[in-house]
Amino acid sequence: MSKICEITGKKVIAGNNVSHSKARTKRRFYPNLQTKKFYIPEEDKYITLKVSAAGIRNINKNGISACLKEAKEKGYMK
């Protein structure tokens, strides 16, 4: 499964582990993804989304319908 938030579009980024001797090795930074079910009252159904913690906060603030509309406009959802 892809590690991309369906609301904010956050995804895995690359960086370095830096040791005490400053030797650098590649590593990956993963978004804090959760699988959650949300109820859409307009359609009277539940949907399951893979969202980051920031995406959950956006949904709580703006509402699921507004967030879904914005995510579809930005191309994060199909």
C-alpha cells in the first residue's frame, strides 16, 4: 500500500541519519498515517481513508465534505 495521505497529500521523504562522527546514511521519513472511517451525511454512507494526523485535524476543523472536495481538486484522491 502507498504511504500517502489522501487528504493532505503528505508522503514519504528521504533524508540522512547523522551519527556522532557525522557519517551520513540514507533513511526515510514516514508520515503519521492512520486508517479511519468517516461518515458522509450528504451521501448517508461511510468511507475509509488513509489520512495523516494533520489530515484528521483538517477534517475536524473544516468538515469531511469540504476536505474531500479540496483533495479531489488537488488530485490527492480519485
